[in-house]
Amino acid sequence: MSILRPRSMPLVLAALCATGPLGIDMYLPSIPTMANDFGTSAGAIQFSLMTFFLGLMLGQLAYGPLSDKFGRKPLIHVGLAIFSLGSVGCALAGSIEQLHWLRFVQGLGGSIGMVIAFAIIKDAFSGAAMGKLMSMVLAVLGLCPVLAPLAGNALQSLESWRLIFWALAAWGVLVAIVVAVLLQETRSVQARAGFALGRTAHTYLQILRDKRFLPFAMALCIAQAGFFAYIAGSSTVFIRYYQLSPLQFSLLFALNAAGLVVAAILNPRLHARMGALKTYRIVTLTYFGVLATLLLAMLAGINALPLLCTGLFITVALLGLLMPTGSQLALMQQGQHAGTASALLGALQFGAGALITAVSGSLAHLGGIGLVTVMAACAALSAAICLLLFPRRIEA
């Protein structure tokens, strides 16, 4: 019996995955306005992004093993309920401190998307088919950063930034309904019965020591940390330092995201020609090369807006190749621990995101140079791990 019609699966899983990213992307153009409303700095509003990342990290650590034990669908509904309630709280927040805590709660709920979606894919597919579906989900999910800032800017124009969080609450309810109607449980009764929840900590340590997981997870998380720095700092750089309007920034952000979508669509073709491992090596070195070149040009005094826009467009597009490939390499040999491994991978990704958001915030006064410096440093470390720690071959 089919778990879900093949044409529907990427859409439903992408909608589920989009819950967390929507919580990130929709309010980015509103950061300067929110700072004015709360009487604080843009950096303080960016701190709410860090607390959201912390919620995403901790939520994933819990949801993965719980879904291995109790099934995917029950945990989806728990997570979406928490996300919607946190979103309502953010819409009603009366102070910046309240916003920080409520964004943490919202992140706890929003973390359900990635970990469960990838675990469902691992439940139902393997090998090339798993990589293909991951790329398809990421391609559909790529519409989120294309449309979310534009939608957030439109909602802010209609009323205020608070309407953005009311819309996010409604999204959580809508996705819960879609999942209830269209998605069947993919975790078998036998697998659930055989999973020892009390051994979760041991399982996490076991996965962390697994050479088939750790190098790929480290390289991916550090490379993606640069992407989180871009997400956190780009609105301040472009709106404050380059004097773009919130709408202009939203369009630029959408254009970069479109490059990510196209790259994700092309990713399976690269896998078919070169394999996942070789694809990842080539792309991660290219990713570092582009950012290093951009940074050197800016340090040489070429700090023009077109240069920065071009460099970031190429960088974000390359992440459309790195993210699905890195996830596939890290998870493809985790077997019955798919949910736990996916949770750990997601937690490491958003933990790196929380850390790098704090670092990039401290360099916000440097504008574009500060942002690109952080991204290039992440790319350099990721490339070093790829060259030094990756195996020469990997089992399919």
C-alpha cells in the first residue's frame, strides 16, 4: 500500500519542512521596523533569530527519537501545535524579552519539519531514490525563501509585523490538516516496538562516533552555518548599509533563493554523473573559492553592491547542491536510527546556526565585509574537513 502518492509526497513533505524556514524568512524585512517598535537595536531583534535556532536545535533532539518510538504522525501534530501557539504568542509580544522567549517556543515547534520529513524519506526510500526525493523536497522548499520575505513585507504593509506571526500560526494549523488527511504513518509497528527510547543518549553518542556520519555532518553543518549568517545578517547589510527598501531586499533575497531552487533541481543529475561523494567534494571547494574571491575583492576596496549581490547569488545557489547531498551522505547508512540520526543532524545544523548568528551579530557594524568574512571562514573549515576527513569511497 502506498504511503503517499508520489506526486503528492514532495509537496506535503516540503510544506512540513517549510514550517521552520517560514518562521525564519517571513519576518526578515521587518527587522528594522520591529527594532523601532520595541525601541531597541536591529541586533536585539536578530537575537530573536538565535533563540529560534536554539528552539529548532533542542526540538529536533527530542522529536527524532520520540518519532522512532511513537511514530511520525503523532509527533508532527504535537510540533505543529507548539509552533502555532508560539506564533500567537509572538504576535501578542509586548516586549523584546517576551519576543525572545516566544521565538524559542516557536522554534521548538517548528523543528518538527525537517527531522520528520527526512526520516519519512528514509523510511520509504533508499539510495538514489532517497537522494532524488530529498532534492525534490528541497526544490519545492526553495520557494519558501523566494516567497516568504515578499509575503512578510506584504503582511507588514497591510497592518503591521504582528500580522506575520498570525499568518504563521494559521500555517501550522493548515499543515496539520494536510498531514492528517494525506500522509500515512511510515514507521512500522515492529520498528517502533524494537526502539528503546531509554537508550537515546547512548544512540546519539553512537551516531556521533560513527565515521559514516560525523565527517559528513560536520562539513555540512559548518558550511550551512555560513548560510545562517547570511540569513541573519543580510537584511541589516542591505537595508541599513546599502539603503535598499524592505521590498527591494525581499526581491533580492527571493532571487538568491531561486538560484538555490534551480541548483537543487539539477542536483540529481550531478549525482547520476559523478556520485554523491564526488559531487559534494567539488561543490564544497567551489563554495569556498567563490567566498574567498568575494572577500579578497571587498578587502581590496571593491565594495560595490553588484559585486556583493553576484557573489551571494552564486554562494546560495551552491548551497542548493550542498545541503541535499550532505544530508544524504550523513543519513544514508543509519538504518533503523534514521529518525534519531536525522534529529541529531538537524540539531547540529541549527546549533551551528545559533552560534554563528551570535558571531555575525557582533560583526554587524562591519557591514558586508563582516558578513562575507564569517561566511568565508565557515566555507574554509568545511572544505578542510571535506579534504582531510572524507573517505575515498562510500557504500551505496
